Amino acid sequence: RYTIVQNRDAFTFFDEIVGEGAAIYETAGCLGSGEVTFITAKLPDHIKVGREDLIEQYLFLTSSHDGSGAIQVAFTPIRIVCNNTLNFALKNCTNKITIRHTESAKDRLAQAHKVMGIVHKVSEELEQVFNKMSRVRITDPQLVSFIKQSLAPNKEALTKIEASEELSSRFKNMVNECYLYAVANHTQQLETTEGTVFGAYNAITGYFQNVKTYKNDESKLKSILDSGSVNQTQKAFNMALAML
């Protein structure tokens, strides 16, 4: 009974925003045996890249039953055409914040508006960044190098992988699958992605969400939103920024 009440009350701080029509609760669930509860809230506006490449904006709210009462809120943009979650962390502003549980309605509303203020700032900057990426061309050899560096943990690991016949074979398969997605998938043939840095970054996110095989849906969700592929996609995002 205690857990049910805790889950029910965990995200009440955001109800005011939903009530104002600034967001819509879309999905809810739990991970593992219920130790982490999550809700996704869809925001009404889009990030627009080029003329027709739209990115939906979501908030991913998670609450863990560790006694802290803390809620993690992550801004999660999803590219509509391929349903890719574009993991990132901007240097100038965070895409994740921690909210503390409070009984005060005034404090809850203040927290909710704080979240929306951060979202507005991040989405504006992200739209500028993605549009810049979509206007920078990338050659085929650069794309292959981009994929290799993004999928490998680091440069040292890449050197060891290429020196090991067994590891090299597995890694080459990953690179080839990602490359094929980058150049052949229909979502990569748009003006914003074909032969661009934005397309190269999307190839990495697309590989982890649309190509790679996971044990189950929960493993995929954890990899995309919490660990695993996040390091690789963040590295890809940083490399793409450096290429502007």
C-alpha cells in the first residue's frame, strides 16, 4: 500500500503543468521489480531541423524507492521520422535536474515551472545546434571514422579492438550495420541527414534504437535512457559539435 501511494504522489509537482496544457502525460510504468517508476510527458512544441525534420519534445520523469523522495527529470527529444531518442548533454545547460519531494503546493508549482524554464532554454539551443549540424557536409571516409570512434569506448580500446582478430570481427559487424543504416535507411535520406554531420549523429542513435538487438524491451529502455548507449551517443554528439 505504501508503494502505491508513493507512486501516485511522486509526480504531483508536475500536475499543474499538465493542467495548464503545457504537457500531456503519455506513458507510465516501472523498471525491474518496481524499484523505479517512470512517466513520460509530451510537450506541445517541436524542434524543427531544416524545413520538414521535426523532433518531438518529451520529459522523462523517474522516481526511485530509495527513501530520498528525489525525482529525476530528463529532457528527451525524439526525432519523429525514425523515433530516435537523441541523447545529449549540452555544455551551457543541463538536460537533467533533480526535484525534491515537497508537500507545499506553491513549492510544487515553482519546481514545475523551473523544469519548463530549463526545457525552453535547452530546446532553443538544441534547435540551433541541430540546424548547424544539418548544414555541415561529411565525406564517406569521415563518416566511417565517426562511426568507429563513436562505437568504441575510447581511442585506446579502438586500437586494441583492431589488433584482435576476434574482437575486430565483432566490431566490424557493428560498424558495418551502423554504416548501412547511415547511408541506406530512408530516415537518413532527408535534406537534413543525407551526407551531413546531423545524419552521422543520427546514425549512432538510430543504430542503438533501430538496429542493435537487446535482450528485452526493458534492457533497451535502460540502455537508451540511462546507461549503455548513452556514453556512445554523447560521444557522437560531442564529436558532431566539434565538426561545426
